[in-house]
Amino acid sequence: MDHESKQHTILVVDDDPMIRDVLRTLLEQLGHLVVTAGGGREGIERLGIELPELLLLDLHMPDLDGLQTLERIRQRWPTLPVVLVSGTVADQLLQRARQLGIAAILAKPFTREDLVAVVEEALER
């Protein structure tokens, strides 16, 4: 299953610049176009400018957390595939995220293989 021939635009929303850089580098190596945002509000603004085919969304952010951001995103973009990126996910958060229709969860720390698998699965949906 080689999807490298098709370039997708992916928005990475994470308040940690190191994580954003790692995700950008790995996704660009896979041939994708990557746009980044440093928080939930900025991520929503970016979506209003250019709609990506996939959103990688950090769960823990200071301005709007991942769930608050996801709730707002779902109001305007109900079908956008979203992968939640998190080091820890409590059951209640996970349940709410699933209700909001996340495509997958990428657990930190993740490997390149984890990222590839999750991104391919989410893009195929």
C-alpha cells in the first residue's frame, strides 16, 4: 500500500515546536504538504484559509485543548479526518473524542512507523 504518489495537505496543530518539527519532517518525507499551527485557535484560523485532507491535533494545549478545538472544528468541518496526538488519554476524553469522530489516536512517543500507519489509515477513510 504505497500512497507516496498522492500528496495530501496535512495540518499539524501542536503547542510544542519540537513535536511540530518532527511531524512536519516525517510527513514531508512521506511526500505530504504540511501546514502547522501552534494552538487550537490558530489551527481553526488555518482551516478557514486552506482546508487540509487531514488534521493532526494535539490533545493538551494551553489556549484551547484538543477536545475544545475538535468540538469547534466539527461544527464547520464535520467530515475532516482528525488524528488526536497525545501522551496520555483518559477514558472519558477518549470517549468524547470518539463521539466527535476522530479517525485515530497517535500516542506519544510515536515511531515513524506508528505515524505512517495512522496517517495512511486516516487518509483512506
